[in-house]
Amino acid sequence: MDDFSTRTYGTSGQDNRPLFGETSARDRIVNLAVGGVTSLVVLVTVISSFVFPSLSPRPLNVFFAVCILLACGSNIMLIYWYRQGDLEPKFRNLIYYMLASILLLCLCANLYFHGVR
């Protein structure tokens, strides 16, 4: 019987690039910067929902934070699928759009938590 590790399926001699060809340092820096900023803002928002306006959290603040975390969960799944190669490159714009929506939702939540009128 054939050894499975020696099969090439017609790919021998071809380059070993990722599925969508995203190997540039610029793309990685942009992805890390956007992801890092979004993660930091979401973390600050979740902590603020439990701490402000007093240490005992309001149920509405916690509900707001849970909604933000659910939106983040769906975006994390899209990012995971994109990095696995299961999604087409056009979904990258959808991921960026959802990250911008999460940032704006966190901004609204923080303004509400801190009582800015």
C-alpha cells in the first residue's frame, strides 16, 4: 500500500505560499494593530461594566458587556475560518467592518457606563 506521507497530489515543485498569499509584513502589522486595539478596548469595556458607576455592577451594564462579547465571538470565528483558508479574501472587509462596529459599540458602552451626557 502507498505511504500517505509520500503522496504529492500534483503539488510537487510548486511554491509553499499560503492560500490567499498574505505574507507581507504590512498586512501582518495592520492585522496585529487593529486586533490589538480592538482587544484592548473590549477588555476595558468589560472591566468598566463591572466597576462603574459603583463596584457592584448594574445588570444593564453587564448585559451590554455580554452583547459586546457575543459580537466578538462571531468575529473571532470569522477570523479563525479566514486564517484556515475556508473563507474567500473578500470576507476580510467584512471582518474589518465588524471590528469597526465592535469598536463603536464599545465607545457607546463606555460613554454610557461613565455617564457622559
